[in-house]
Amino acid sequence: MPTIETIKKEIKDNFGDHEDLNDICKIAKFLNSPNEFLAMLNLLNEDLRKRASTLVEMSEDTINTIDLNLRIDEVVANYYAKHAEYTGELKKKSKRVLEETFTTLESLNSFSIPGSRKVQILTGFASKEVFAKVTKNRLHWRDPGVFEVHGEYSHRIQWYCIVKSNVATNPASIFSLLAQTSHIDKERFPNVTLWDAIVDRNGGDATDVVPFDAEKDTITLEDSAWDGNALDKKLKNSLGPIKCDFRSPEILHNFILQASKFAPTASYVEPLASIIKAKMEVHREAIRIDKSNWKKYKGKDEVAKENLRRQAAITALLKRKLKKDEVPENEWDEKIAQALSRHYFHNME
């Protein structure tokens, strides 16, 4: 695993010196220190369980004993199905457990929060300029159309853990400047920024587009932060070796999904993993429906297919939103076209 000095040299060689270099290096080191990072990931799931227990007025112990494979809103629904006081409004709130957990921490730590308390939703691949604008304003986002292996929530999970760790003096300030700092070799890497090096490294090998790949270091279950008396010795190596450079969203996303498969580790990534998997299935279903119109995809190269896949996921989300807002169906096509022509919901101007 790289040292602070190694990280500092890489940043200077690729982006020059920076007044916040020390804090930037600390963040990068934290994301590549599995024990420290996984301890914060555990805190995220504790926060999710606390918020869920508050919403449904039941103890954390009750939540912990419920099948962790259930989505958190299903946990709430199953519990309240037996109680007359269960209402549609409470169920609606329960579905925002993850969003509210993120938003509450962000609002207390100098990130910008839209009045609706709902982050922006990207409607297409964000150009370097659009992405820089989003992050400069300290705004988080959702990207339902992103590659599934990347994970829709991976970056918010990273920043939640960064904030919780107190590893940097002002994480929101670092968040706002990373995408503003371009690679010094603008001819070879015109779209590469410090964001790519610190929180968006390739999960596989470096490419000609982004020259930063994740470290090859791996951990086994017995090396991880949650090694303790509760672990079944037979399952000690169930997750190992597994990559642990959480500067890569792909590696983080994969780790959460893999850890959720085994009882000894599930409690450390649940209910987060179940929420993520439920969201993934919603997007998969949207894509399956869209692909029934196979003529769209026939003869397309992989980039074109990915753009269509992204559009299918976003279109499905837009339709759900329009239906919820009771917009007449004869207006949907026009409103969807307008939304897809922009880069995001929630006007930032």
C-alpha cells in the first residue's frame, strides 16, 4: 500500500503542487487503508439502522434480528404491517433512509444541500466541465445510468466515510477542488483531474484515458477491521483475497456486495448492501424492458450500447417521477426529451 510520501510524489508529478496537498494525501491514504475505512463503513450502517429504528419506533436490536437480506423499507413494512399506526407517509419516509443519512451528515459538514433535500440526478454522461461545476458547488448527485460495476452510491459512500474519519480539516473544500485541478499534461490527458487520482481510480488497469489504476493489494477476512469473536472460523477466508483500494468506486462497490453474502460480515455492510442491490434491480428491469426494442441495439458499438443503456435507466426513472407527480401521460415524451437534453435535474444556475 502506498505511503503518504508516495502519494504526494504522484500528485506533484501529475498535477503540480497544491496548497491543500497534505489533506489530499491523507484522504487518499485513508481510502487505501482498509482497516480504517471499513471501520467508517461500519459506522454508516450503524447510522442507517439507527435512522430506520427512529422511523419505525422500534429498537436497533429488533432491526438487527430481522433478515438482513431485506431492503430497509421492507423491514419497516413487515414490522408495521402488524400495527394499525403504520401509514403511507411513514413508509414513504422509510424509503429515504439512505438519502437522509447522507444528507444529514453532508449538511453538517459544509456540503451544499438542495432545498428539496434531494440531490441532483445526472441524466447523461457528465462532461469534465459539467462535473467540475457540480463538485465546485459542493453538491452531491445520483447517477442511475452509471456502469453497474461502478455503483450509483459509491462516491457518496466514500465521502461519508472521509467525513466521519476526520482525516481532513475540511472535506467539503477538498471535494470542491479536486475536479478543478487538471492533469499537467493536457494534451495526453485533457479530461483527467485530481478527482480521478483520489476517488475515481480504475478498478482494473490504467488506461490511455485515465492513467490511474487501483493498487493490487488485497485483504482476507481475517485481516479486516471486523475480525472478532463472532466470526465463524470456517468462513474466515470467504472474502479473501479481495481488492481493498477504496479509491476505486468499482472496488468499493464489489466489496460491499461480496461482504453481504456471508453471515459473519453481512451486519457490517447491511442494510447498505440490500438498498444498493434493490436499486440495481430497478435499473436492470428498466434496461430489460427497453431492450425488448432490440432494433435500438442491433449493430451498435459498445459505446453506443452503453449510451442507450444509460438512457433506458434514466428514462425509467423519469417515468416514475412523472407518474408520481401526476403529470398527464400525453406530456411525458416532451418532458423526458427536455430532461435528457440537460445534464441534471435541479437547476443549479
